[in-house]
Amino acid sequence: MKKIILSVLGLFGVLVVLVMGVQIIASEAGEVVVVTTRDGSGALSETRLWIVEHDGSRWLRSGGGAASGWYQQLLVNPELELVRGTTRYYHRATPVREMQTTVNDLMSEKYGWADSYIGILFGREDSIAIRLDNLSAP
């Protein structure tokens, strides 16, 4: 009986590692930008995110909805820095909840299987579309 329990626990551990490994691979699939936000005290945080373009604007998505730490920082200070490839951009972030479906569809189209996999793990019901408006460099 002890061997069976250990085998089941070992198999469960392997499964958890596999799911987490595929999640890491999926989250880094395709184009990933680095977004730098500031919290209320001015401390900087970097977050790696997917990005899409629609109607002349860049769009991000808070997949974790309003609970995401970087999204909470945007509510305090909506100005952010974005590094895309080797180019640095400065934006003001504006949540646009009515664009949720459009941005989710664009992310799905651009990121394919990776977006589907992450969506299965975390859902998309609470995601928030975020439009990036250009700012001049500080």
C-alpha cells in the first residue's frame, strides 16, 4: 500500500512540474514585451506581457483581472515604460473593459496554442483590456 501511495504522489509531482513547465513555455511564446510600472511609493516593477495592435493602438491584457499586481500599479500611476524588442516606448495606460472580447480574440489569433493553454489554466472571464496611449519620453 505504501508503494502505491508513493507512486501516486510521484506521478502527481511529475504532472505538476509538467503543467508548470508548459505554462512557462507558453507564457514566453511569441512576442513578449517588458512593461515597467510604479507603485504608490515610486518603486519600479517589471512584468513580461503579450501585446497586440488594434485600430492604431497597442493593447495589453490583465489576464488576472483587477487582482494583478501590475494592473493595481497602473491604477495608482497609469504611466508606464514598454520595451518592445530594442525600442523603448512611454505610454499612459487606460483600461477599456468593453474591449475585453476584441483584445482576447486578438491575443488568441496572435499567440495561438499558448493563449489557449494559459486561458484553460487561468480563464479569461476577468481579463481587462488596456489601451496604451503614446507619451513623449520623460
